[in-house]
Amino acid sequence: MKRCDVGSGLWQQALGRRAWLRLAGAAALAGIPRGVESDPATMHDPPARGPAEEELEQAKAAARKVTSGTLGTVQSAHFQAVGDATEPYMNQMLLDCERIALDFLSYYRSVGFEVERPDRRLTLIIFRDEKPFFKILPDAPKNAVGVYRRDTNFFVFYDLRNARRVDSRAGRMNAITFAHETTHQLTFNTGLLNRKGDVPKCIAEGLAMYGEVPNSSGHYDPGRILYGRLRQVAAIRGAGKWVAATELLSDDKKAQKSYDQSWLLVHFLMKHADRLPQFRAYLKTIYQRTDSNHRLEDARAHLGDLVLLDRELFRYGIELPGTL
């Protein structure tokens, strides 16, 4: 099995000097030491043995069961991957993971959330095409490209460009899915959400969508307006299928069918100065919950009158700048 560490040489080659310097600046903002220690292959290097190594072995075992291809292993400072995808492709994916993580930590710290770098490398399984992906995740939606699993803490992904039915948007769908699922993995491993707790689906998915699209410079700064999702919100509103905030927060089945409203809810709570402290307090409270019995109680305690919240959210979907 091949193994490769993503070191500073590869990073600089892939990013170019200017982009590398920007990334180093982002690392400083995220609290990662600069200088010699900021080499991506060594900074915050996890212990030689521990949970990360155990998870990697589990991921290898799972991957071996579904593919006959040669498995490779790559590592970066805070992520590790195993799979039958090519080594350069997996290296690039971990490079993207590191970029997303830096932007994630920098952003959430800047708006007052107490998030920390994971204490070990996070694990990905990356396949060349869809065949082993759907064998390892037989219950995944047919249009899925990647899935983060809370039970294993693995992010499983495949390169849509190699799928039997190639979509003309494969590259963009790869990028969006990768950022979405990496953000899921980060929310559940940085102290924002509790992987073993009860988290309303609208909150988990809303936060993932909140960080799924990069800006023009390639940074995954959360909080951009997603015009496609905004159009879907307008369609929901026009069809009379709006899901009330009380249902969105308490009923995961309805939230499953209302992803775009989930994005709008998180965007609204994050972007309003009076709502942001409420949202921080709400997330801190639900972090301790292990069942869904207190969902509406917690929401009302921190987000206030949910009927009022729903009215404000409905209006926000209409008045959000750039609405098409």
C-alpha cells in the first residue's frame, strides 16, 4: 500500500507562491503557528499511535471489502485518506480539506464560536468511481457523491467524473459535495456540534450548506448567498409548501425535504447581529442533548417566539440581497 505525506513542497506547487502565502495568513488567523511549525506535514502533528490510527485501519478494512483496486494512503496535517483513487487526486482532496478547515476555524472564531482544531487527523475514504461507494453505502441516495457518517466519523467520497454516467457538471458537483461533507465533519469534530448528541437535521444540514461554496479566490468563507438555494426557497414559497420553523426544528423528516429552508434558517441566524448570540447560546445548549425531547423547549428558550422567527425567516427569503 502506497503512502504519501502532503508536505509543503506539494502545497506550494499546487497553490503557487501567492496562494501559499495567503494560506499561511489564513493559518495564522486560525491560530496555527507559523514558521517552521507551519509546514503542513508537521504542524499540530498527532501522536504516532492513537484514535486516528485506529480509524484509519478501520477505514482500510471497510474499503478492502468493496474494491479490488490497489489501496493507497495519504496524510496531511489534520486529515488522512485511504482509497483506490489515484494518489495525486487524494493529495489534492486533502489539500482542499486543509483549506476548508482553515477557513472554517477562522470564520467561526471571528463570530464568537468556541471551536478548536480536532485533536487527531480526520479520516476520509476516497474512491475512484461510484461502484465501491454504493457498495460501502448501499442506503445512500442515488445522486449522492459523498457522505459523512456520524457513526464512524468517516467522510466517504468518489470522483463523479469517473462515474458510468458522467454529468457535465461533475467537477462543480464534486467541489460542492466535498465542501459540504467536509464542513459536516468539521462541525462534529471542532466543538460546534456533538457527534453523539441530538442535533436537529435542519441545523446540521444548514451549517453544512452555509460553507459549501468557495469565493472567487478559492477560499471557503462561510456565509455566501447561494442563489440556487434561494430560488428553491422562492419555489417552495410560491407552491405553498413552506415548512414552519417549529416543524423544521422538531421534525427531521420534514427538514429532510426542506434543505433549502434549512440553509436559509442558518444564514438568517448567523447574519443578524441580534440573532447570532441567540444562535450561539442555542448550539451550546443542544450540544448536551442526547434525545429530541427538548427540541422546541431549547429553541424557544434561545431563539424566542418561533412564530415570530418563522415570519422573519419568510420575509428574509424575499428581501435577502440579490434575490432572483
